[in-house]
Amino acid sequence: MPLLPDKVRQQVEEGFKDLKEPVNLKVFTQEFECPTCGENHNLMDEVAKISAKISIEIYDFVADEDEVEAYKIDKIPATVVEGKEDYGIRFYGVPNGYEFTTLIEAIRMVSQGDSMLSPKTRKKLKSLSKPVHIQVLITPTCPYCASAVNMAHRMAVESELITADMIETVEFPYLTNKYNVFAVPKVVINETIEFDGALPESDFLKHVMKAGEQ
């Protein structure tokens, strides 16, 4: 049974009409030990079939050690949205609910190779000299989480030093405990800077740059 209703599929198809460069969805899974990996696999497969510009590759989290190491995948289900290069966009968990829109937006961004950030932000990010790892912890029912995830992914597209993860907290409860998540979205940058909520671009950038300076 398809996961996407016909109406949603039609909306996604319309949104994919302006895709430029090919996009590859790298899905990391191990379905006999991971309760949500099958759903994530099926969802990515359905999305990939909507446009000829989207392809999908499936990797076993245990057997495909080289790919797991190359993309630094440390939990599953995981999906890398890759274009002509790896922009550092990661989805950990199934992007359901409001987060489905962030998956579609990530595909469009990667295909167009455009972060859609302001010129000021783009210039500032060019001064980064150290890697920055952004984790956005979310729930699928949170209406504000998508904005935070999109912002993190945009910055990852803009800078090769930034990796940005969407993390579905229901599927990874140990991270909820680790980062003391009491509200979502919660953003953790380089394990040293944390904040709650979906911040404006300029404020989000300040935290990213501070993490890059430490």
C-alpha cells in the first residue's frame, strides 16, 4: 500500500518540475533489526519514483562498511540527500508529518545547488575554517521544527564544512535523554552550543559561527 496519498504525490510532482541536476537518495538500513527502516525505505522509494531526476541507493548498515564510514552514518534509518556532491544533508529517522516537507525542500535545494540564504549569510559562512555539525532534534507533529531543519540544511548546502542532521527523537530516545530535550526543535551544534526553537537566519548564523570559532 502506497505511503503517499494521491493528492500529496501530485503536489510533490508539481514541486519537482523545476529540478535541475540529478539527486541521489542514499538510504542506510537494516530492516530485520530496525523497526522503522522498512517504512523509511518505502517512503524514499516512492519519492524517487516521482521524478526521473531522482535515484535511490540502498545500503546495509552492517554489510556496507565503506559507505557507512564514508558518509559517517552512526544510526539508522538514515538518508543522505546527495547531488553533484555531498552537501552534508542527513535525515535520521522517517521524515513524516511536517518533516516530509523538509525532505522535498532538501531535494529541491540539492538539485538546484542553491541554499537560498541571504548574501550576507553566504559571505559570513565562507569565513568558516573548522567543521560544524548541526543536529536538529524534532518530532513529526511539531509545526516549527521544519523551519529549523530547513535552515540547517540550507547552511549545509552553502558550506562544505557544515553537516546538518534532522533527527526524529521518537526513533532515537537515547538522544532525547543525552541532550535533555524538553521541547522541539532543539538544535545542537558541535556538541557545545544548544538552543531551542526555530530562529531567524541571522540568529541561527550567530550560533553556527560561534561553534566554528571554538
